[in-house]
Amino acid sequence: MGTSRRSQAERDAITVEIGYALLSACFLGAVVFGALAGPVAVWQLPAAVEETLPVVGGVIAAVLAVLRVVHVLWRCARPGRR
């Protein structure tokens, strides 16, 4: 890591990458949660399934969202990526 200061263009690019990472992670989490917990809203399922699907959907959605943020920011941080 160097001690040189980043230019305004580099700071703007990092800000855009962070925004993209968070937005795409939220979208991914919403889609995964909807796919896993959505059937509870549509069909009459057994009580155990109706309690379990939203929890499992939330956990998997959160894990995938965190992984998406890490993946995008890791890819952004690679030197010489352009």
C-alpha cells in the first residue's frame, strides 16, 4: 500500500463501486428471500414450513448479500483491474 493520496476520480470510482455493491446485494437478498419465503404468502402450507421458510430465506438472503458485497469490493480493490 502506498502513502499517496487518491485523486477525486479514484474516490468517486470507489464510491460508485460501494453503492453498486450495496444496491446489488439488496436486490439479490430481496430476490432470494422472495423466492424462498414467497410460497408462504401464496399457498397454505403446514405450520412448521410456514415458520421455517421465512427464517431460512432471511438467513440465506443475508449471507448471499454479504458475499455479494465482499465479491464486488474485492474485485474493485484488485490492482490493475482496468
